[in-house]
Amino acid sequence: MRDTRMKVAVREKPSVVPATMALVAAAMLLAGCNTFSGMGQDLQSAGKSVERTAERTK
């Protein structure tokens, strides 16, 4: 005997893992930008300090 019932398409739940991974990656990128910005400011400050010392010892 043949099954005459209609087949219903079952929709799978979207996975939360890719969205979570994307959020974590975005957070890491933003934190990385902040870190590099801070490092640049530190290097700039160190350079100015060396310049001031050089000017004083002339």
C-alpha cells in the first residue's frame, strides 16, 4: 500500500555557533585596534621624551 500523506518540510533551527563566532571575532578585532592605538600613543610619547632629552643635552 502506498503512503498518501503529504510530506511536510521540516525546517531546521539555525545554528547559534556561527553567530557567536562572528561576535567573538568582531570583539577581538575591536580590542586589537584599541591595543594598537594605545601602543602607537606609547611609542609617540617615548619619541617625544627622547627628543626633549636630546634638546636639553645639546
